[in-house]
Amino acid sequence: MAAKQLKEFTTEEVAQHNKPDDLWVIVDGKVYDLTRFKDMHPGGTAVLLDEDIPGKDVTEQFYALHRHEVLLRPQFARLQIGTIQGSQSVIVSRVDGELSKVPYAEPTWLSEGYHSPYYKESHRRLQKAMRQFVDEVIYPDAQAREEDGKRPSADVIQKMAAVELHAMRLGPGKHLKGRVLMGGIVTPEEFDYFHELVITQELSRVGARGYGDGLQGGAVIGLPPVLNFGNPELRKRVADDVLSGKKFISLAISEAFAGSDVQGLKTTAKKTEDGKHWIINGTKKWITNGAFSDYFTVGCKTDDGFTVIFVERSDGVETKSIKTSYSPTAGTAYITFDNVKVPVENTLGPEGGGIFVILSNFNHERWVMCCSSARTQRVIIEECLKWTAQRKAFGKPLNSLAVIRSKLAAMMARAESVQSWLENITYQMNNMSYKEQAQKLAGPIGLLKMYSTRCAQDTARDAVQIFGGRGITRTGMGRFIEHYYRTVTFDSLLGGAEDVLGDLGVRQAIAKMPKNARL
């Protein structure tokens, strides 16, 4: 179909079309005929018949009420009949893959003219490729699934598998050997935690918290215990299934009876008389991806303590979706294990040694959440900076008000401090063995997670105040703010409640106090 030919008009010509049955307007140098549309306008006909609208340039009024993306929708794009002679569009659409030019919308290392000691050329190549991939493949699906509540689309999962994103999200390690990462942009041998940080932060930009967890979030926390503690046959089979996107796996630890208190869990595993199988009974709650998982990494009470066991979906395993304040795309589930028979070979790590298996996994899980939290705070800063520049109150832009600038200053300071601390810890991870990380970084990572999630909640609250009623409305100008405010507390709970993690950091510090330290 041939593209519609657009005419050029003068502002004087447009001004003549100022009646209910002949209604034109100008938005950003483009001319729109709203004559037939006015009766379908979601805000009512009266809004478009206001004396400041028909036949006039309504750019300022439009952007005070609507996001730019509205003009790009087919039903509105076809209302354009021309352009204004000699004018050029000032508002440009977001281009897939591009960095934002809004201050503080990107971390410092990606900001023009700034430098960082941490990132190499391979990190920059990966970031560029990830930005393009997320914008083109993941972002559209994230917005659609956030709307309909369905799990992430299978084709997105497969496209991620094709470039080994599922494998890279587990961090550096033997599981990357022989894989072609993002088309060869980075090799398995050079892949480090900063590469993983780049991936996690780019994925976080989609502004859809539940979808982000649904996007194989369960594998990030549920597969490492299998890779690190499973027998060779189990490791290969499960890794092949999950990293290829064919199967989903969940970490099933939390229960209605206990969350951060892992020792208080009540799900039991008893051996059969011949000692060849476990019989598992109990329940798990708030399990990410559990509703559609094929595999489960399950924490159980056994005769000799606490043991982690790999369980496949089978007879006796029942999952039910839990309605939380974020999207059902995450597949958050309540799981029942009713006399589930599992081979003893599926034991992960030593019997009774499950605490070590789980605790060794927590550092990475919490670090990943800090990566995400740091980046999503910048999404909110960008939204607020744009809004306060275009929204007027008391005859002036919002950003002319000192109280608004004070909130923006606090947001920027929080985002910068979280990112800087995160990069410092990531550098330590790159230069420590896995054992050293477990010994030295559990406390600092716990403190960082507590700090980052508290900063995120402060930023969410400030953003709502800046956006006003739009900040609590699920559609329109403030939809990302509303979503963030509604879902931001998840990170303060998942992976360990922030109060518990703060206390962990302090207790570890106290344990390392020099015996001779005195005031």
C-alpha cells in the first residue's frame, strides 16, 4: 500500500478549520484532522472544543496530557493530514538501541564524556547489542504481556536462547564453555560479572517488573544449585533443557511458615526403606515461575538437617497461581508436594548440608537484584525529568519549583550512590574466588541490597508526588510510575527481607571486630 501523501499548510490555513464539524490542530509541526475523531476522544468531546484547541497549535496542551507514543499508534497516526510549512518536528521518537540523552538516565560509564575504570570495550559492545535486542525483541512483548497477564512469549524465550542470554544471566563459569555469546561479541573466557551486570541492567529497562521475573527469572536462582551441586548427568540434562529455553526451573525455598528463616521450613523429605528415593511432603509459597515450571530446586527438612533436592514436575506436584500486586507474568505460585517420589541421585550437595547450598546461592541472587534496582531507579528519574520539564503548574514548568528540584536531587544522589557501591562490589567479585566471595561479601551485598531497595522505595514515593494523580493511574502519562510504586517493594522482600540483610551485614562486621579495638 502506498504511503499517504501529506500536504503542507500554513498556520493561517489551519486556523480556518476551527469548528466542531471542521476541526484541525497542530502538534509538533504536524497537522491532524480531528473532525471525525472528536466523538471518540477518550477524554470527551468537550476537551477538543475548548476555545484554545480548534485550529491552533496544541503541542503544549497535548504533551501535558499524553505520552509521545500516543501519536505513533496507527489509529492516531492516520489522522495526520499534513505538516506546517517551514517547520520541523522538535519531538523525536525513541530510536531502538540508542542511549538516552536525559541527564542521569544512563549510568555514568555510558554518559558522554565520562570515564570508568571498570568497563572494557567488550562490555561496551555487549551493552550496545543488548540495548538493541531488548528494545526490538523484549520491550514490545513486555508491554503486551504486562497488559494481558500471560507468561512471556515462547518466541522471545527462544530468541534469548539463540544468543545464549539464559546462560549469560547465570554469570561467568564453566556452563559458558563452548557457547557463542551474543553472536560472538564476548567470549566465554572473558565474560565476567560486569558483563552480567550489563545484561541485567539492560533487561531491567523495560519497566515491567513481573515480566522481568517471568523471563526465566526462576532459572537465575534455581539452576545454579543444580550446576554447582548436582551429579554430572543431572547437570547436563537440566542445563541443556533450561538454557535452551525448552524448560523452566524454580527455586522453591519460602513457605507460609518461613521465608528468610530457612531453618524454620517444614517441607519434609523421608527416605524409602530401600534408601533409593526421597518422599517429599509439604508446601512452598511465593515461588517465582512456579506456576509454569517443569523443574524445582526444593529445600527440605531431613533426618540429618536441611537438604536441597531437585524435583521434576510429576504426580503429587501441584501448583497454583498467587495473585500479587505485580503481574501474573511472573508465574508466582503456591506449590504442594504430596508424597512426591524423587531419586536420591537428585540430592544437591550433601545430605543435611543444604544450608551451604542455599547460602552460596544467595550472594549472586541478591547482587542481581541490586543490579536491577540500580537501573530501574534511573528509568524513574528519566520519566520525572521529562515530566517536570513539560508539565506546567502555576504558570511555570514543574522543574522551576524548588520543592520539585529537591526531590529530583535526592533521586539522582540515590541512583549514583547505589550504582557506585554496586560497581565496587562487582569489581571485588571479579577478583575473588567463589569461596572468598562467600566469606567476605555476604555482609556487604546484604547491606547493599538493603540500601538499594530502600532508596528505590524513596524514589518511588517521590515520583508519585511529582506526577500527582497520574502517578497512581495505570495508563497514560504516569503508567511507569504507578507500576514502579506498586511493585518496588518486591525487591525489598525477595532474596531476603531488607531488615534481615541489614542485620546480616552488621553481624558479620561485629564478628570481624579486632579484639583490641577501643575508643
